[in-house]
Amino acid sequence: MWWRSLKDSRYRQRWFERLAFYPKEKFSLNKPVIVFHAVSVGELHAAVPLIRACRVLLPEWTFTLTTTTVTGSARVKAIFGDSVQHCYMPYDTPGSIKRFLKKVNPRILVILETELWPNLLFYSEQQDCRLLLLNARLSEKSFLNYRKHAKLTLNMLSSFDSVAAQFEQDAEHFRQLGLPEEALHVTGTMKFDQEINQEQYQAGGAMKQELQRPIFVAGSTREGEEEKVLLAFKALLKTLPELLLILVPRHPDRFDEVAKLLNRLDYSYVLRSGGERVSSDKQILLGDSLGEMQFYYASADVAFVGGSLVDTGCQNIIEPAALGLPVVTGPSLFNFQAVSELMLESGAMLVVADANELAEKVLLLLQDKVLRQSMADAASATVKSNRGAIEKQKQLILQAIHLDQ
């Protein structure tokens, strides 16, 4: 925590929560408690519509949201305010988990995606808490890692009342790890159901209309990736000198680092956090704000999704697709393997190998309006045809509550 706090001072705060020591007044226990654990921002945003739907149906329940990252914590407060309880999920030690369960006393624990923590699952089951793993994905890489610890993995999976796998290939990985078939459901991913923030969508469209420039967004870029995007951008400027790049690093603690990179390469840029207008002489808008990804995508003509030109697995390719943008990625797609296959089959997405090919494909899309529109239509259609996961997973929660009563 101290090492991480050197980049982000928020990691120096609320340390006692990491060990499940809470103020006496932290939690209200006068209603049954359901806990949703979303490790960080991506998992949280995908689950927001599900949580809101459940709160409407279950007014007699207290909702507690847990995260492990400070950005996830900030987004919980920004989205839900005081309407839910929030704390950090403590470290997975027996003492911390026992204290957490005693203090929060959940009847239902919903874990989002694939956060399998042995002590959390073991002691929750001991306390007769019903366990659900929702929006679950298990890439080939993760599957192989879990298989190395087959006995421990089987013990963890056996704790779950229900597991909602995103796609059939995720389900097959869970089967091979020993998850009982009666606990397994294939529901699709909730990220296809993610809500569009109309305020951000309209603000992005207004900026696009105002600037009257071709705009290329590189969203959720990771360490070592900005250099590749900027190499492609440099090549694009030779043909399209008026092109604007919106560059949005994935992690807030890297905003300053990327700004220094832009200074070193002598780019003319503005910071989103500064509120300065993007004038015609500015080449780059650095997206150094939280929770505005839809604004950035709504402003653009073409989207590159980060995490894919470095080997970290791409970030959320559904978000730009839902806003009707043609999507370009690098070859590292394991975080969204099944979704990327759907997008490629529909013609909504292009995969590039390196910075040179990124420049080539982005230029093609910016110059070919028919191709750009065709890919945008395919992206919107792919998202629309794969909606419905939230309703299916909401039913699993209601079923668990019914069995608990």
C-alpha cells in the first residue's frame, strides 16, 4: 500500500479497512445484507444496472459494495453516494475475513467476474452465506493457472450456489476445473447491457460537432502502449494534419507520466481536467479524468482500445461498440476473447499487429466513410443482439434469496 501510495496518495488512506477494522457506526445491520464485490472500475460499471435493478426489487435489503482499488471506491461513491454501504474488501487472511463477515454479516455474497479468494469463500460458506459468481470469465491463461492448483480451485468452486459464465468457452473451463453442472449457467456478459450515459453521450457529440475535425480516440491504454499509439499518430499527421488524438490512459496514477511523455515528444495538448477548450492548434486531448470514457468515445470517429498492443489483454471493447464506433485493437485479446470473436465475425472490429498497421487502418477508416459506417452499424447490431445477461443474472440472485428464506 505504501509503495502504491507513492503514485497515488489515496492508497495511504483507510488502511485499517484492508484488515477489516471498521468504525462502530460503519454498517447498518437492521436489514438483511447483500454484498456485491467488484474488484475495480470495469467490474463495477458492468454491474451498475444489475445493482440498481436489484435495489428496486429488494427495498428491504441493505446493499454493501466492496472494491479493492481506490478508483473503484471513488466510482462507488460517485455513482451511488450514500444509498449503499461501501468498504474495501479486506486482504484474504483468515482473521481479516472473519472480522469482515462478523461486521457486515452478509446473507448473499455476489462476486463479479473471477475474484476467487480461498478464505473469503471458505468462511462465507461456514457462515451459511449464499455465494454467487456472476459475469464470470475464465481465459485460457487463467484456466491453466487455476488448474495448477486443482484441489484448492475445486474447493473454491464447490462453495458457489451459482456461477454465471459469460460464454460457453468460459463455462467449459469451469467444468474442467470441477464445477458441478447444476451450479453452472451461461448468461452472456453484462457489459453488453451497460447503460449509456446520455449526458456524456450528448456532451461528446457536441464537442465533435464543435471541433469539426477527424478524431481518433485511444482508450484505456496501458504502460508501454502510449508510445506505440503516438508513433501511429505521428504517421497519421502527415496525411491528416488536422487530426485530433484523444489519449486516455487506463490508470489514473499514470496521468502525470503520460503528460511528461507528451512534453518530451513536443506535442501540443490540453488536459481534460483543466477544462480548457480544444483549440485548432492542439493535437491531443489527454483524458485525465475518471468515469468519462463514454464522453471520449462519443467524441470520436474511430476507437482504438488499449491493453491490446501490449500483452495485458484488451480492455472493454463493448463500450465503444455500444456507442456505434468502429473498433481497432492489437492482437492481445484474452480478456475479451469471446466478445472479440463476435465483433470480428460481424465486421465491427479490426485487429492490427503494430503501430504501423494501426496508422494504416485508422487512416483507412477516417478516409472511407462507407466502411466506417458499415463497421459502426455492425458494432451497434452486435451489442444489441447480445443484450439480456443482466436479467438472467438478476434471476439467479432472486433465486438465491428465495432459497435463503
